[in-house]
Amino acid sequence: MSTCRYSRLMTDDILAFAQRIFDNQPFSRYLGARLEGVEDGVVRIQLALRPELLQQHGFVHGGVLSYLADNALTFAGGIALGGEALTSEFKINYLRPARGVLLTTRAWPISTSRRQSVCTCEVSCTSEDGESTIVAIAQGTIVTVS
Amino acid sequence: MSTCRYSRLMTDDILAFAQRIFDNQPFSRYLGARLEGVEDGVVRIQLALRPELLQQHGFVHGGVLSYLADNALTFAGGIALGGEALTSEFKINYLRPARGVLLTTRAWPISTSRRQSVCTCEVSCTSEDGESTIVAIAQGTIVTVS
Amino acid sequence: MSTCRYSRLMTDDILAFAQRIFDNQPFSRYLGARLEGVEDGVVRIQLALRPELLQQHGFVHGGVLSYLADNALTFAGGIALGGEALTSEFKINYLRPARGVLLTTRAWPISTSRRQSVCTCEVSCTSEDGESTIVAIAQGTIVTVS
Amino acid sequence: MSTCRYSRLMTDDILAFAQRIFDNQPFSRYLGARLEGVEDGVVRIQLALRPELLQQHGFVHGGVLSYLADNALTFAGGIALGGEALTSEFKINYLRPARGVLLTTRAWPISTSRRQSVCTCEVSCTSEDGESTIVAIAQGTIVTVS
């Protein structure tokens, strides 16, 4: 649904820019999230699971999934807008309990104007067997930082 | 907007039940959140701010606010439903950058049926001067764990 | 939760301004909705029920409730912003089936900056007996028309 | 993103079932919407534009778009769930003003369990020149009617 508007060269620059911002987010470092790539406008953020990220039944805490959605939406929107941005609002649906070893979030822009980008996002969970299942979807508005 | 349906005795029991669940959430402990109270169906969760919870500009990371909203909604809904529950979906609007020393989240049920409760939530941030400002609002659906 | 920022005089001017816009909405006239009042920043829109507004089981169609939420949010935000505005996004939770004679929507701003207002909204349904029940809540972002 | 789980035969049955429900919705008839097809789980609803469906600037009223999103989500979820269903909640982002001759809404399930289906939806507007532009996206929860 997203359209590629980025050449390889642009993508490299954008990735470096996004990576610099990501590395300066104490909360992302605290959780252990990593910005893994930006390809054709699709941002990919991953987070290796560990006990601190779970809730009372051993599943991933919803707050971890909402952090991933929020952050992936921000970066997808910021890249589409061509600069620093922040999530103004989003909505998340949890689809099933997440249990496994790795969370992968992909987010991409649906429609971008001068000052805002509406983006969508999927969070998947990879089990120990390497099977990946979608566990949440999100949709939100990202705005430029003035 | 919420209606009190709990006597003092019930509230004590419910608070103990909710506290037990909360204490068994590794992610809530990792962030340092505390279930501070349940009064007339309103759940109050607090989180003292520290550098690990911030984003690249020194404001609270949106993911921290969305964790608080998610978790407060879950507990408000669970208490209204009278048992363990989980957030099925929610939507959050960030209102302004959050900077200060303490986050306080209050969530309460608007409408509860046998299997689900629709709840609403406010997140406020207290500055060093003790001034409190609302920084996010959220609305979501909480369902019973079957 | 909303704060009164309007004197009686301002409210009269604002109501006249809002009424003019409302009266120019063909869709609102087609459905039969009426802007009933603006008081202390709270907008009230009503819609008398008739067979055309129902779904297959005789309840109000969800699209009627979402129209009311969308429109009441727009007017609440526009009044808070002091000019013409549009709903950028919103989220609605349906709480129970709506059946009766009259729908009443109340919307008010939670937080307003120079260019946008985050508002919240309740839709109630009045039965033939005159009993009123909340049937939906909504939350959304209203932005100025540039 | 949606997966085809329907054979041609099933699709015919489902379409007939969905068509029957759709035809019994007074509000859909009042607006002039038509259930145009169900293919591989994707529901398509169309609505020819006419003056009654507009707002004060000659664009489609947001409430018309939210009706389309609500209804397409309901049918996509109902078909995925295999029976009558209703939209429990949804969120819509308006992407740009809609002006033209025809609205087309496509909705499909992302994840379906026994009692609920989380679906996503796009609304497009076709101009007089036959050009189609996406004007809104939505995401919501559809539940079985018990």
C-alpha cells in the first residue's frame, strides 16, 4: 500500500539520520530496541524478548507492543516527512498474546502532506521455532517537529 | 463520568487483587510503575521519571505514556469486570511534551457489560514545581480473560 | 474535564458562527441533525430518530452515531480554536445498541493548541419513556482549516 | 495483507448472505450505498456522490466516510466470522478532502478469532476524470452478534 519514493542513495542518508535519532532515545536503548532498516519507506524496528518485557502470564506486556508501534510510526512518518517528527496520536489493536524470542515492527506511510503523515504498522512475534505471527496492528498520525 | 459501584470493603479486596497482579508484571517493575490506588472505580498508576524513560529531546518517550495508558485501562476494566482482564485495543492522543518528575495515570470505566468494559484514561505529568499538566488521553476496550 | 473559557457574549457570537456553518452542511440537513447549543465550550447536537436512520435490526445504524461524533467533535474543536476547523481523525467505541426517539451528542475540548484541539464526545439515546443512555464515546483531533 | 480463505462457491453464498443483510439496512439505502462485491475476503461498498452527502465547502462530509468505513468493516468482519456481526469500535484517519463522483470502500480482515475480527479499510474517491484517490483509512474490531 505504500509507494516507494526513495532512491537507494536517499535511503542511505535517511537511514543514517534516523539511526542517529534512534540512538539518542534513552528509552529505546533501555528496552533494547534496534532500528534494523528503512526500505522503500518501510521502517523496521526489532526488540529481542527478555523476562523484563513480559506481563504476569509470561506474554509480552502490551506496553512493549505499544512502544514499538508508537516508535515505528514516528520513524516511518519522519522519513516520509523528511525530518524530525513525533507521533501525535495512534490506535493499536492487539491481535493475540505474544510469546517468543523476537518482536519485529514494520511501519509505512499511507498518505503524507507537508506537515503530517498518516502511517500504519504491524508488530510480529517470532517464536523459538522461527515462526512469525502478527500480534498487533496500529494506525496513527505523525507530525513535523516545528 | 464514572459511577461508584464499590463499597469500601469491596474496594479493599479489589485493590489487593489488582495489586497482586500488578506486582507480578515484570515490565511494570522494570519501568518502576506503581499501582497507587483504586477509588470509586478510578485506577491510579504512577511512575517516577528518570533518564531511561526519555526520548532524544529530554521529554518522556511516547512509549512510556502509552504503556501507562494501556496498563491503567487494563486495571480499570478488570476491576469493573471483577476479574482478570486484558486490553483489546486502545487509542491515545498525546497533548503536549511531558517533562517533569512524576507521571500519574487515572483510568475509569464508562460502560461495562458482562465480557467487556470501555474505559477512558488521562495521563498527567508533575513538574519539579509540583504543577500537574495533562499530557495524554486514551480510550480503549478491556475484555475478560477467559 | 473541560474548562470554561467563554463569556456569555462570546458564546452567543460563537454559537451564531457555528450555527451558520452547521446550516450550510447539506449532509447534516439531510439527516435532520440540529446544533442545539454551545455552553462553556460543550457543543450539543441532536438528531430525532426515524426509520431511515436504522440498521437491519431496528437499532440506530453505527454510521449515524459516527456522523454525530465526527460532527460534534468538529464543532467543539472549531469553537475552541476560534474558527473553521475539520476533524483530522477520531476513534469511536459503541457501547450498546441504540433504540429510541432522540440522539444527543455532547463534545468538548480537552486540550487546545494554536492549530489543533483534541476533543472528546459522548452520544446518548433517549427512549420513548424519556430515559437517556450513553451509547457511544469518541475521541479525536480537530485542526484549523488553513 | 489479507489471506484468501474462501472458495468461489463459498464466496457466492457469503455474498448472497451479506447482500441480504445490506439490503435490510434502511440507512444504507437512504444514503444510496451498494455492496458491490466480496472477493478473497475483501468487501467492496460503493456510494455515488450527490449534493446531500456534502459539507459546507462542497467536499464529502466526514460522516459519510465514517459510515462507509463502519459498514465495510462490519461486513468484512462478519464474513470472516461467518455470520452476522457488528462493529464494536473503529478509528478513522481522514487523509484529504474528498470531492468527485463516487466513493469506494474496501475492507478486509487482518486477524480473526472465534468471536472477533480485527479489520482494516480504505476509502477512495473517484473524480469526474476517473482518477481514484485514497481519502481515508480505518481500523476496527468486529464482533459476532450473540
